[in-house]
Amino acid sequence: MAYENITWSPLVPMSLASIPFAILGPTASGKSSLAVEVARRIGGTVVNGDPFQAFAGLAIGTGQPTEVERDGVPHLGYGAFPLSQRINPADFGAQVREWLGEAPNPVLVTGSGLYLRGIWDQLSVLPEVSAALVARVRGWEEGLGSRALHRFLAAVDPLRAGQLHPNDGGRIQRALALHLATGQRPSGLLDGVARGVPAGWRALLVLPSRPLQRERVARRVAAMVEAGWPEEVGRAVAFGAEADLRRLRPLGYEPWLEGGDPGAIQARIIQGTQAYAKRQVTYFRNQWPEIPVWDPDTEPVETALERLGLSLPS
RNA sequence: GCCUGGGUAGCUCAGUUGGUAGAGCAAUGGACUGAAAAUCCAUGUGUCGACGGUUCGAUUCCGCCUCCAGGCA
């Protein structure tokens, strides 16, 4: 949809035109449809801030909004990258900031807290660590265990080691690799990033109650299977994307690739997605406790709009 | 109908030579600076199938009943 065709809602003051909005929330919370509603009100564009939905070829499995769900509202950044593309939170953040700049009145949607930090420029600027070094450190952990690596880290950077649990292999590896790549202490490199909601932004956390969140996930996964998720995985594999899928590890892809009883696979995916949704919520509340919350199952959409500062005089 | 094996946490199962029980997964809460749809941490009161007997004490031994699985008829 061309931007020049946008019509301004007569009820919305023009001063809102330049304010970017962020709609956050766990999977299946209904944040995409709220974003469409917000964008419609302000004559804006929905901008994708979710790394997995940015890939092409996974439209069903990553829950990218369909044409029907977009409902004529312009969307930017969905299915933009080939599966072979490697992304990280900082680079992806820069890309999304570009999209935000292209969109007249952006409504950012994401379920990924770490990538949102990238988008909001709340990650330290760090040097690239070569894939070879990353692989080497990972190999060490497989041979020696994370606790041994934690002791190595403690020797070069006691501060960072103190922040990490000896079992947290992923972060220990990352810290060690950073140290080996730069010769510096990771704790020093990770210093002084911005926090909070950036000035000028209006954000809302879409947060269903836990029981209803679980129901929403179950319903959505069933709908995704109904819409042809297994077939979509099959097509991706036929295009030679299996290695990329195994590297990216989107939820649900491993079960489909391994095969087995479809009912059991679906149940497993639902369980994994419910657990993921819980972690998403924990991260948002932890990182941005000041963001107002909206319960899509008990509160009307008008309430969400009010909390975004879009309340209309009636 | 008979024989055998089972019935222990939401699930799959350990275990208690008799002193009322614990793993994995799940769940709940939490952490989180390039694996993040990832990784990691914390949290375990459950009529140990029912009833009765023996015993100071039974989830454990005995009897009886019941349910499940397999086998024999």
C-alpha cells in the first residue's frame, strides 16, 4: 500500500503523527491485531521487530500476519530476509530502525525482548567474534564442561564470571569468546548501555492472564497446523533450507523435521510455546517495568488505546 | 474363570531389608548485553489403589477387594 494514500483520522491530533508506538507481548497474546488497530487510528504502518518473523519462507510457522489480519494496513519488515541470512540483535536493530525511518507513523511490534534492546539501541557496541572462534569455544565446553570454562573466565574477568552461573554455558562461552577476540574484559565491554523506554516512544505490554495465555497458544498452534505448517516446513526443506532451520531453531521446526505422530508433535510444540511465552513476559517486565500493561481478554481495545495516549475526546 | 506383572507427584517411573518417599519431564517464580523461539537458576505434603490384619509403627509384610496390561482357557 502506497504511503501517499494515507488518510488522517480527523479525530487524532496531528501532534501524534511523529510519535512511534511499540506493541509488545508474548506469542499469541493478540499484539499483532492491536498493532493493526493502532496503525489504523493514526494512519500508520506496522513495523516488524520480531527476528523470526523477518525471515521469508516461515510465514505460517512464525505467525506472520496474513493478508486478512493486515486488513489493508501497511506492514513493513515481515519475511524480509532469506533463511540463509545470519542476524544478531544489534544488526537487526539497525535494520529495524531503518524500517522505522521509512514508515510514516510506525507501530513497532515484537515479542523478543533482547532484539527490542537492539532496536532501541540498548546493547553495547561490540566487535565481531569470528564464527571459527565461537565454534572453538563451544567445542571447549563440550569437552570440559561449562564449570571449567567458568573458572577460566573467573581468571580473566572475575566481575563477569560473578554475574554468570557456572552452568550457564551459553553466556560463559560468549564472554570467553569476547575476551579472546579483543584481549579485553567482557565486563568492561558490556558497560554503560541505555535502559528504559527511549524518549518519545509510547509502549504497551499486551499481557493475558496466564491460564488464558496458555489457551491462546494452544488455539494458535492448532490453527497454524490447520493452515499448513507441516507442509510449509516440507517446502523449506525441499528448497534446501534444512541446515538453516536447524541453525535458527525456530520453535516447532525440530519436531516437524524429526517427524512422528502429528498429535504428539502438536502437543510438544504447544508446551514449548507456552514455556517460551512465560519467558517473554518475564523479560519484558524485568527490562521495562514502567511499560503499561493491557489484558486483551478482560479490557476493551479502547483501554489499550488510552494507555498509549490515544484516548479520544468523545 | 485362572496365571503373571503392575496401580507411588500433572506425566513417565525409582525407592523404602517396616520408622509416612525422590528423579526426569511438566508446572510456577526468577535471571538475561550477538545461541534469545536460546541458555540458565530456584521451588517437591503426594489419602504411595480401597478396606482389614500383624506390629510400638505399614506405602513396605499378610489377607481380601478393586482397576489396568499381558498370557492361558
